[in-house]
Amino acid sequence: MNIAVADIEAATDEPPLYQLDENPLLARQARQESNARSYPRRIPLALKRARGIHVEDVEGRVFIDCLAGAGTLALGHNHPVVVEAIRQVLADELPLHTLDLTTPVKDRFVQDLFGALPAEFARRAKIQFCGPTGTDAVEAALKLVRTATGRSTVLAFQGGYHGMSQGALSLMGNLKAKTPLGALLAQGVQFLPFPYDYRCPFGLGGEQGVEVGLRYIANLLSDPEGGVQPPAAVIVEAVQGEAGAIPAADAWLRGLREITARAGIPLILDEIQSGFARTGRMFAFEHAQIVPDVVVLSKAIGGSLPLSVVVYRDELDKWQPGAHAGTFRGNQMAMAAGSAVIRHIQEHDLARHAEQVGEHLRGLLQALQRTYPQLGDVRGRGLMLGVEIVEPDGEPDALGHPPLDPALASAIQRECLKRGLILELGGRHGSVVRFLPPLIIRHEEVEQVAGIFARAVSAAVSAG
């Protein structure tokens, strides 16, 4: 794809530069909500209306939403099929809360979900409905594998993100949220290097980095002097989301599956953010053509409403009744909306659409790199993309890549917001600008996003 920066910058008319002045809603939020609040600090908006890829704030300003509920809104805001599914539940006077009692809505959701999963995995699968967040599903997955194996150690990966409860937090690579807590409740987590190609932990990158990483894991599991007890599971994201849209190489995932299968270790795939067509496949692990033992799902699974599940091989179903529970695991509106989303994704082949539109956006972003060396790496899969912001004149690392520039990343985010584009940051020190738009975004809208981003980069670099 041969795209000039001028083409990107001309992709849309210059939108007005919004003045994000504090309003009464934002003032009360800052005064009354916890100091732990996060998004409002970087995205100070009070929203009143939303449809598709757009949101409108109380001041009447319209923004393109490339955060989409951190990937929750697969079909964007208030998609007709989601709204209709919710309305139908209400019109039929269906029970809205059922704990884990079954209903026709729940049964249909399970059949739709199993139909969306790879057949080799689904035909031997069991499902556990969890509390309404992905972190609770991760907690359930940990209980499952520890019960089934009789072991307690879990292997996780540097850069991984699996939720904010104490157990899930133990699996997180990022130290910021863990350090104030001291000892965490879940012990026995060993961290492994993730194949972060741009900043390979072995200073190699490419095929060499993949090969060495796999050798390291294989040796760790087989060395009687390795110091790591046989684990209950290995948990991994096929694309690390919060770490900055870092995709694992297919060869690495296949190698990891082979190593864990050979050692009799359950492999947990966290698809909470990457699932449901976001990466160009229904589930991100399908790129590598592997069959995991456990899949953790949330976010888009509920059609924008809270829902989470663990799906796993029936051989692991060793826990006892009541081993994991949650009051709100019977959300019927979420199940109806989730079924509607799954069917719509399949009927309209949104996985292929995400792959094509994502490739278009990636090409536009890569074109900007030729003008702005501050855009160090453009990566990701489908509509789960990240741009790592760097300081071009800084001291390079072992691979020759310049250091991170979190201040510039923050400035770019602010300039995007001023111009009507909502983006979030991630990665080490918040230096990666992330793109997670709804899957329904069109090619011309992607060009508009890239155009705004280009002008925001130009303004931030000039001001710096």
C-alpha cells in the first residue's frame, strides 16, 4: 500500500478544536468519585448520546469513539440488532435475573457461542457463567485448573493483563497496580518473557526471538533445577491489549501449545479483549490454528452488557457444585444481546471486515511513520492496533530502537481529543496510542480517523 502523508491529512476536513472546559458533571465527578478513577483523567468528557462509532457529549460535541468500551462495543453504540434483542426480552416479560437457572435465552446463547468457537474445541467443551466482569472469569479459570490438576503454580507473561481483582492482578505484568498492595492473595505466579518483537526481551526479535523464547519455556518446564514447580496452567493473551496491542507470532503460539500439551499443562487463552472478530478471526488464537484447554471471554460477549464466561475442555470439569458462583451470572438481557452480536458478526462476516479495514488503517499509520520518526512501531491485528511513540534522538536499545516517549504519547492523545477522536494509551509507561474502534467502522471512516491522528501528531510534535 503506497500512501502519502498528504493523502491522509487531506482525508477529512479539519474539525473544530474543542475546548475541553470543565463542566458541572465533570466537577462533581472529580469531587465525589474515587481517586482510582482512570479514564476521566485523560478523557474528560460527560457523554449524553451515542450511535455507531460516534458519541456526543453534553455540550453537543461529537467524537469518533476508537476506545469502544475498551473493546466491549463490537457493533458500536446502540446497534439496532442489540437494541431489538434487549427490547424483545422486556416485551416478552422474560426473567431478567435467574442466577444460573436456565432459560430459552440462555440456551440459545450457549448454542450460538459454541457454534462460533472452533468445532474441535466446542464439541468437548463445558461452560461456566461467571460474575459480570472478565476478571471474575479469570478467577474462575484459576480455580478450575488448580482443582483439576491439584497444582497451584501458574505461569503468566510479562506485559500480560487479566483483570484487577487480587487473583487476576497476580497475573499482571505491570507493577504499578500491584506495588502498593505488597503481598497479593494469589501466590505461585511465575512470569515468562512474551514475544514483544519491537523490544524483544532477548535483544533478538524476529524468528530468532521466537525460537529462543520457546526454548526458554521448554527448558524451564523440564529442568529439575529450574526452580519452578509444575504449574496448574499457563495463561496468555494471543494479542496483549493493555500492554500496547502486541501480537504473539503464530509460530510462538503453536510452539507454546506444543510445549504445554507435551507437559500436560492446561493452556488458558484470555480472549476478553481480542475475542469476537476483533483481530480478523472470531478468536485471536485461531490465527495460530491451535486448540486451547480453556478460553476466558467477556467484553463483547454481552453485546455491551455485563457478562463473562469460561469455556473449557470437559476433562477439566473436576470442581464441585458451587465451586464458583456469582449473583449476576444470569443476565438475560446480556445473553440475548450477546446472541444477537454473535449472529450479526457471522452473518455479515465482520471478522473479514475487521481484517480488511484494520489493514487499511495499519497502512495509513505506517505511511505516517515515513514523516514522523516519533511513531516507532505500528502493530497489532485487525482492529486491535497500537502505535508506540518514541524519542527518535534518544539512546537506542539492543535492537536499535529509540526509547519510549510517554509525554509525547499523552500530548498526541490530547490533540486527538481536541479534534474529535477518542483514543486510549497503553503499553510501557503509557507510550502506545491504541486503536480499538467498533468492528462496523467503514474504510472512509478509518481514513477520517487517520487524518485526525496525523494532524494531532503534527501538532504535538511541533509543540514539543
